[in-house]
Amino acid sequence: MLQVCLNGPRTAADSGAVPMSPAALAEATRQAVAAGAEEVHVHPKTPCGRDSLSPRVVGPVLEAIGAAVDVPVGVTTGTWTEPDPPAPSDGPGSAADRRVERIRSWTVLPRYASVNWHEEGAEAVAAALLERGIGVEAGLWSGTPGPARFLRSPLAPRVLRVLAEVADTDPGSAPATARALLDEVAGGVHGRPVLLHGWDGGAWPVLRLALARGLDTRIGIEDTLLLPDGRPAADNAQLVAAALARES
């Protein structure tokens, strides 16, 4: 399975290829699916470009994409979508609490959502998603406590998939980091599919490793702005086409 990750935390300041508005995200999705993407991961954004879990932001994005294509669509739940206030972050106003409140307020639901297991409150956020019938992508980042926490989690058998995320952006060492991450979680995925991907300089080397191992993977503007030959990508569809060309 090839997932397209449309935008991530990037904004127009990073590249003109980053889709931001619901209409732009819908068109980017249509093109990416036409190029061969089978699923979509998106970061709904406010008009000023900030990632948000507000139902007034998430709903229009999901509706626009849903009108354009009929494929599973997932969103992020990263802590930056509902940052902690300046004063105590461990009370009812914490980022985790606010993310849970946002999820419970959604009127349009994604098929799944990613939860970064190294972030505080991951268990509560994942539980809130499951309560609403939303699949959970367990984001396990290399070099973080996330994999170990996930392996101990009672929710681990209930996730939709494991999202093995290689934070090493060095193209030379990223594949080795990816193999170590896969070894770390191998005994605790409970038969769930594993989607392996990297970022920036590590994106294409890790994608090649995922394809060689027969794992699900992803590509898109979130993960890299460049094609395999180093040229800037015009859009997500061009990245998807390049990924599928490497698979064939």
C-alpha cells in the first residue's frame, strides 16, 4: 500500500508545492490518487497555515477530499496541533486533554489518525479515537521512547497499523536506522501492518527499503520536497509516480 502524505507541518514558506486550503488539498489528493496513491494522510490547517484539530478546520478538509476521491483519509494528532498553554501543562488544560476534547467534538470523521507514541498523552488520544471508531496509526519514531511505550501499551493490539517513522535524515545511515527500528518493534506489532517511511534525505532510501521488504510505505510533500534525482517536486502526484516507478 502506498499512502500519500500531502503537506505535514510544512507551509507555503517551505515550498509553493505545499497544499494548504481544503480546495487545494482536495485537488492534490485527486491528482495523487490518479497517480496511484491508495490512502491519504493530511494535516488540516487554519487559514494562517497552522495545523489544527478544530472541527471547523478538520471537517471542511475531510469533506473536500471526500468529494474528490473515495479512498481512506487520515489526519495527524501531533501535540503541536493543540500546544500547551504557558502555565501548568499537567492539568485539565493540557495539550492531551484538549486533543481529546477536539476529537470528541469532530462532526466529520477521518478513517484513521496518527498518534505519536513518544508524546505525552498518546494513550488518551488513541483511546478517544478508538471510542469514536477511528483507526489508530501508532507513530513510532526512531530515537524516541515511543517504541518501548507502545510495546507495553494495552492498546497496541487494537491499532490499525504501526507507523514506523525514521527520524534519521542522513541518506547514508537512514536505512540502518530503519532496520534497527523494525527489529525493535518486530515482536510487538500483534499482526498489525507496518508502514515504514523516512523524512527529507532519508525519505527515498527508506522507501526503497520498505519496498524491498514488502512493507506499506508513503511519500509526499510532508516527507520530502525532492524527487529521487534531487530535483524539486512539482507536487504530490509527481512524488507518488516516482515512488511507483521505483517499485516496478
